[in-house]
Amino acid sequence: DQQVKQNSPSLSVQEGRISILNCDYTNSMFDYFLWYKKYPAEGPTFLISISSIKDKNEDGRFTVFLNKSAKHLSLHIVPSQPGDSAVYFCAASASVDSNYQLIWGAGTKLIIKP
Amino acid sequence: NAGVTQTPKFRILKIGQSMTLQCTQDMNHNYMYWYRQDPGMGLKLIYYSVGAGITDKGEVPNGYNVSRSTTEDFPLRLELAAPSQTSVYFCASSYRGGFEKLFFGSGTQLSVL
């Protein structure tokens, strides 16, 4: 039972265009969401997060949108750059979980074409 | 600044062998974690620690053991390796728990044949 799903294993986007990565979740208790980025042969690095009290959070070229009614979040990268080519993981957590355990999606490989 | 350091980067084990994956962090973080990532799957938590001397099971602890004798080190022990333990293992740390972001090591690719 995958509680966090990233249904697109890969995504190819032209440099300079917008990249949109999607994530769906099933557990209505999740109230905090994070995106991590991973390059080959490296560990994931934190990118951006959003609390369920917000529906949008921005950090430079990166914006995360949260639609609680649809249990859906998306990461927008504008404009996309070659260095954005990486695997992006969505993760979710519930504050009612005393361990704040993160539940991870399987990742989406983003390829930025020159 | 080294951050989170994992060794080895690659290892091949025979079924039934044992080994220890090493993890050390130099950020004085209280929380440390071990995750595994199987192909096409998200990361799954094996064990975590909220401080020296305290460890707890995550989602997939069977076949593994951990210890936390110091703030810096959090080794993961595999006893009687099985093919199902073929995976990429990541160690991570954070200063606090809760929703604080994690800092990851570069991973250990383990194959059990």
C-alpha cells in the first residue's frame, strides 16, 4: 500500500520551460510534505517543504503547491536548467506520528534537454 | 565540512555473511536514521536514533541491528545476509526530529549473492 505515489517515473522538459512534478497521497493525516532532489551516486538533498496550513510555498525557481482536497501536491521549476536533471522524491509526514516518520514516493527522474 | 559519511560505497556479500555499514556525522546532530531504497521504490526507514544510547525500529527493521554509542556514529549491522537485503542504504541525520530536513550520506550499494 503506497501512501505516497509519484506516478511518473520520468519526465523530459526543454531547458527554459516549466517542469511540473506531481505527487499524490492517500493518508489524510499527512500534514507536512517535503521534496528532495537526488543526483547519481549522491544522497538526497532537501529542496523545499510545505505545511498543510498553506497551499503554496516558493523558494526561488521552485514552488510547491498543495491541494488538500485532492490529496495532491506538485513541484514547479521555472525556468528549468540543465543542473535540475536529477531524481525528485516527494515525502510526507504526520504530526500525530510521534516518530514523525517520513513516507517516501518512488521518485521521478527529471531530464532537462538543452 | 564532511557532513554525513558512509562507508563502504559498494559491497558484495555472499548469502549468510555478516557486515557492518558505517555512518558518521560531524554536525552534532541528535537524530540519525538508516534508510534502504529498492529499485523503483521510495526510501524505507530501517532504524533511527534520537540520541546516544537510544535506538528504535522503523518500518523495515528485520534482519538488521544498530547501536548508537556516540553522537557521531550510527553503524548498521546485517546478520546472515539474504538476497532480499540487496539494496542501496542511506544514512541520514538531523539536529531535531519533527519536520526538520534530513542530511544524507552518499549511500552504500549492497548486493547479496
